[in-house]
Amino acid sequence: MSVESHITYYNLMPIPPVESQTEYFDAGAIRIGVEYRLVNDAISAATEVARARGEDEAPPDQPDDRGVSIHVFAVRGGELWEHLRFDCFQEDPHYHYVSWEERRNEMLHLDPVADGDSVAWAIERLRTRLPQMLERAGAADAARALDPGALEAVLPKVAEAAYRARYNHDEQAVLRGALGGAEA
């Protein structure tokens, strides 16, 4: 068995956050976004149409799932780029390392039994492993520029937003946002 057998590799970048459904928190050199996401056949079909137009957005064959996504962005070339994503989904919690330079999107699955609540796990990774994870994602500059004090100050707000999104989301609004405003 290979050491990396627990990683799913994609050469397509993940579906970007739905701006209208994402709450952002600035922490010095990084920005953290929290959103409630749905992934289903209709959303996959909409992203397939976008990809057919040349908008390389999503890996194919995504299962139906839902949950909180925590996005970690850093500035690169004057623009914000997502480098980490924690998909704290109900059926398949996982996280992504996103390397734009290599056009690589690596997805690693969580074990809910061993790792516990995926939102709590993700917040703890942000608190204790973010520099290492950013470096692994190809964002070494962001890892070096990270301000631990700014991060620590914003994490309670990120956690609050994540649990609020998990328990108090409007599923129809989320679906409309994911479909680009089309009727759900």
C-alpha cells in the first residue's frame, strides 16, 4: 500500500465558494471564509455546464452531501487564492490542499470516529497546524507571513460562524446560490 493511498488527486480546482453564502474573516495575511455547502446532482450538472464553457471549476462525480466549508485564502499576485478547504460534510468529511501553481487539488478524508466532530477538528487544525498546512499546499509565503495573534483573535468568530451555518442555514437559499441564482 502506498503512503499516499488516502489522498484523492484532482487536476481540477474545487468549486469556488458561493459569495452570497460565505462569511469572511481577515486574520493578517490570510482570509478565512465560512459557508454552508450543498453538493448534489443539480449542482454537479451546473458545474459541468460551466466547465464545458471553459470555466474549470469542479472535480466530476461528486456525491450528494452537505455541510460547512471553511476556506483559507492568502494573497498571491495581488489576488486572494484558496489554498486550504475543510469540507465538514455530513456523509464524507474531508479537506483539500489546493496548489494553484501545480494545478493540483488533493482531497484527504476524515474518519469521524477517530477525528470526532469535523468542525471542531478543522478549527483545531487552523489553531495548531495552519503554517505547516499552508506550506504543504504550496503557500509557503503565506505560512511565513501568518500572524498567530491575528489568527487566534479571529478563530472564535470562525467557530461561531461555522456552527451557526451548520445549524441555522437556509437550504433553499444555499441551493439557489450554488446554482447561480437559478430556481431550486
